[in-house]
Amino acid sequence: MLFPANETNLQHHTFAQLIDGELVPGAGTSEVIDPGTGEAIAIAPAADDDQVGVAVDAAQTAFRTWRRTPLAERATALRRIADAVEEHADEFARVLALETGKPLAMARDMELDWAIRWVRHFAELDLTPEVLRTDEDYRVERHHEPLGVVAAIVPWNFPLFQSLYKIAPAILAGNTVVLKPAPTTPLHALFLGELLREILPAGVVNILGDGAPGSSVGPTLANHPAVRLVSFTGSTAAGRKVLSGASSTIKRVVLELGGNDAAIVLPDADVETVAPQIFTWTFNYAGQLCVGIKRIFVPDAMYERFAEIFAELAVSRPLGHALDADADAAFGPLQNAAQFERVKGYLAQAHADGKVIAGGTVDPRPGYFVPPTVVRDIGDDSVLVREETFGPVRSLLRYSDLDDAVARANDTTYGLGNSVWATDTIAAARVAERLESGTVWINTHVGAYPEVPFGGLKQSGVGTEFGIQGLHEFVENKVIYVPVA
């Protein structure tokens, strides 16, 4: 066991970075805060620029051997990683709940389950050379060559899942990795490093801490000239900086960025059925999902009842800590103090721009709690509608013409995901075809499968994750013309 299963304070545990197969301290340290209490639960190591260089050097050295390791052996390593995470699922779920604030059941049944499934899926994918053409002179083959060192940079909302769905395709393809978790949620990655040290050769995966005052670990890693690909998940603003930094060495990027996802309710929808379902995917994990519903377009005829149901659901949700016995039914905290302050600004904007019918104030208890806040009668020009509100403040938007609703849903710089809610699913599919986003769901939201590609349009991302298309982001194409004897 990594730590006692009932432990809520991890101060006793010595956390370390994984660099070149060794568990090493950071150049500095940072406190990790439980967002449900506002109190420190652990001390984590934090790297400096020199340690970033050491980690990249270690990955570069390991790449020379790892790239020649047979694909079958690399796939076996992925299966061992999945087995190890599954074996320690209780510990991982608890540490995720403590550092992210998400309910324990969500940490285990959603994040851990997805992480394990995705790793196992990538372990079964094939990178056999493809024959593109054969004639009397040549057989033309496309080979999949590894890139080299991959920088994997993950945010704080689903950090273990995001760490592993970057690591798995990267190392299956023969690359090596330097992983940097978010400063406020490093513990899952540091625990993962303890397991990977026993599974992978030294340097194949390196894990750094972040969070020391004035830290530049992320930019230093992303801009390192030896890094050949940056796989980044985070805000669009941060993604622009990654993209800009990549230009100096023409490195590849895969960016999964922000979203301002819309849900369009069609006039034939059963409001009593769809409103609670939309509520779930609007306020799941306190609204801290890049692909969660943020703008809800409701027809005039059902707007009043829809708003009434949303308000009733919002005020009925108790606030609670991630480890509470009824945490599944409770509404948890925002993950960190900076996001808490940002959402306070959204609350003020909600009162200024619309009519708040639920929530609207900060809860006084310790931690970073904001109750689900529902705003109606708000214009499309409000910052709450124009920008990604990564928190539990959501707007209900009225429409009378479906074409107008589609145009308004598309009137955004984002294009991550949208959903359509209707009784007539054929009509809903026609609306889905008109929406400008990488994914559109019908009568659900946030569904994902490891074999189905995922990515954003517009400023919601560059490149693809998941599936064979996601694996191919981690390889170079090499075409070989083989003479036909």
C-alpha cells in the first residue's frame, strides 16, 4: 500500500520526483491543499529549471534504447501499468479525492476506471507498417517512427486520467516522457512514479513536481529544444503560449484546450426528463469540466419550467467534502484558491447581467465552496456567456427560432463539444451536423470511449487524442520505397 487507506493527511509520506529511474527530492517544495478544507494535506517536491534539464536528458538517453524495444514488450509494459494502478485503486482514488475535491466514488468509478481502460486499449493497438501501393517496380510502405522526448503537461481536474492517456500512447509508440502535473494536484503523479519505477527502464517516464513560487517548470519543459512533442491539456490562453514556444524548434503539439459547450434543447424534448440530465452535465464536478455544458439554449415554450427545475435541483444539492459518506449526492468545492477567486467574480457578474434563481453567493464554510448558481434572462454579450466559466455558474438562454439558436451556439471562438436534446433523434442529428465542435452528443454529454477520437475545433485544440488517430499523433511517418524483385 502506498499509504493507509483511511488516511486523510499525507504529511507523513515523503513524496519524490521520478527522474532517470530514481526517486529524488525537488529543488524546492510546495504545499498541497485539500480544497474541501483549505488546509495543507501534504508537502510535494517542486523542480527547478536545472531538474527539468536533467529529466529531459534522462528521457533523451532512454529513448535510444526504448525506441528499439519491440512493440510487444512496450505493450506488455502498458498492461503492467494498468494492473499496478488497478491494484492500488483505493489509494489512488483517495488521493485524487483529497487533492482534486471530487467525490471518492467519482475518483474511482470515473477517473480511475477511464484511466485503466484507456491504458489497456492503447496496449492492444498496432503500429505495423502499412503498404500504401504496390506496382511492378515498388512496394511503398508507411512506417511509424517514434518522435523522441514527449512533454506531457496536465491540468488539475482529471489529472490521473489525463496523465495516463498521454503516457500510454507516447511510450507504446517508442517515445519517452517527461510528465508535469498541475501545481495544485501533483500527488497522483508522484504516486504513479513510485509504481512506474518498478515497471519501466530508467528515464522512459520522468515525473516532475511544480508549484514553487516563481516556478517556470512548465514553460521550460515545453520550450526545451530536445522535446519533440508537447501534449498539453489546459486553458486556451496557456495553449497559445505552448504553440508559440513550439515554433522556435518546430516541435509537434497536441493541444486539448478550453470549451464553451452548448446544449440545445429542441421543442419536442420532454422537459421533465432532459432538464435533470442536462443539470448533471452542467454542474458535474462543480462545473470544472472543459467539455461540460456551459450554455443552455431552451425554447420559449418550456423556458419557465426548465428554469424552475434547474433552480429546484440546484438548491436541493448539499455541499460536502469529497470523503463525506454522502459525497456522491453532494456538491463539492472548486479545486484551488485561484479558481475560487475567479468564480467570485463570475458571481458578481451574474447578479449584474441576469437574474440569479439559485446560488449566487459563496458558502462560508472552510474550503472553496460555491453552490450551483443558475442565471436566467441573460444576454449573449455577457462574459458569462462569451467566456468559458470553469465553475458552477451557468446561464439559461431563451430562443424562439432554432436556426437562431444554432447560430448563437456556434458564435464562439471555442469548438470542443456540444449536445442536442430531443425526442426525435433524427431531427437532433440534423442539428448536430450544423454545430461547430469536435464532438456532438445527442441526449447525453461527456460520453467518451478509448477507441473514439477526441479533439477540438477553432481555439479548443490542435490534434487528436484517443483511438488510433490519437496514437498516430505520437509518431512520424516514414515512407519507404521497396524495390519489387
